[in-house]
Amino acid sequence: MSVVSLLGVKILNNPAPFDAKYQFEITFECLEPLQKDLEWKLIYVGSATSSEHDQELDSLLVGPIPVGVNKFIFEADSPDLKRIPTSEILGVTVILLSCSYDDREFVRVGYYVNNEYDNDEMNNEPPAKPVIERVRRNVLAEKPRVTRFAIKWDSDDSAPAEFPPEQPEADTVDDDGTAYGAEEEELEAEEAAETAVAAKAEGEDEEMGGTEDTSGPSKAKAEDEESDAGSEDLEAESSGSEDEEIEEEEGEGEGEGEADEDMEMGEDGDTAAADSSSTQKEQQGLAQHQQGEVMVH
């Protein structure tokens, strides 16, 4: 656990001219008495491509530190233009506010800084040589980047673990190399067995595929022929049955016609017989009448 905790940082003069001093109001809390002072630093990043242009703007020792919440003002000078490349003066850069105890850094706060001219005309068409009097800086104080580090304070108990704890039982454990070697051999044996089984299975599949290829077409052909023959027989039977039905229908039709004709002929015969019998009766009556007449005379 950290003995000193940073509670807040407030930038007092923001935005400000490029050559104005930086002013920070820093608030922190100390949990126990410290034997040494705290060292605060402000670093200006002069170039994004190389750390050679970084410059420490100022540093401050604060102490002795009383237990509780503490607040102070930290001022730092503006960066030296001679140490900044001309092309890097304008634009976005970074400043780093850090604190160390006994040369061990335990907190760092980073801010983005935008350097630009105070009017749009110069921003749209910047001069070949920067006019520092017209350049203003704007620190993005709303979005700081805070990084904390665990360090050793005054007591050894506060020191972070630099090495893993001792493990005396580790000497009694078998050598990992032997175990790994045995495991590798087992894995190789299993892979070889699996490969052999896979090769055997592929061979059987190929043999079965060959037999299916040789017998399959002939069998399919025979089945097709049988189905064709069956269809032909069915067609023949169906056609034969249709012919028989047609013949039966024709026969039935002819029989019915003959019967009708016989019935008509029978009716005609009966009519003729009746006519002939009536004629005979009339003839007989005429003959009797004639006979009667002869007998009278």
C-alpha cells in the first residue's frame, strides 16, 4: 500500500501564453511519518520522435511531510525554445508531473498540451519562423493520465515483492525434463497408432469402394431390365384386357341388337298371324252366308 496518495491536481493558469510559468495546486495525503522529503518534477516533452528533446522545467522538494492531507503550489518555468525543434513548437505535445520518494517514482500525471496562435489567420497560414509572443498553450486538464508505481517506503514491510517466495519443497519434485520426455514419447506412440489405424481404415474404404463400383452398375442394369420387362408385361396385359373388354362390349352390343330384332320380328309375326286368322274367320262367315242363301232359294 502506498504511504502517499495523490488526491488532486489543479492547473491555475490555463490557458496561458507559451512563455508563461506553469502553476499547479497539488493536494495529497500522507498516512504515516516519512523520514525523507518528496520530490516533485515537471517534464516537458519537446519532440514526439525522440526523448533527447525532453527537458525538466523545474523540481521541488517538499518536507518534512506531516501525516494527513497536505496542499501546496508548484510553479515551473516555461520550456527553453532552443532545445525544441522549430517544427515541434506548434501542435500537440505532453507535460509530465511526477513525484518520487528516495529517488523512487511512485506517481506520474500526464497532460496533453496544444500550442497554437491566438488568431485564425496565423493558424491557417503559420509564419515560417514561429512568433512566440502570439503562441498560446492550452493544457487538457480534464483528461489527465495517472500512473502509480509500488515502491519501498521507510520500512521493509512496505517494499513490493521483487522475487517469488522460497519454495523448499520444489527440490523434492521430479525433474520436469524427464516427465516432459516421457510425455512426449507417449504422445508420439499414440500419434503413430492413430496414423496406422487411419491408414488401415482408408485401405478398407478403398476396397469396399472398388467392389461397389464393379458390381453396382451391373446390378443396377439388371434391376432396370427387370423393371422394364415388368412394365412391358403390365402394358401388354393392360392392352389385352382392354381389347377383351372392348370385344365383350361389342359382343354384348350385337347380342342386344339381335334380341331386339327378334323381338321386333316376333311382334310382326304375331300381327300377321292375327290378321290371317281374322281373314279366315271372315271367309268362313261369307261361305256360311252363301250356303244359307242357297238353301233358302
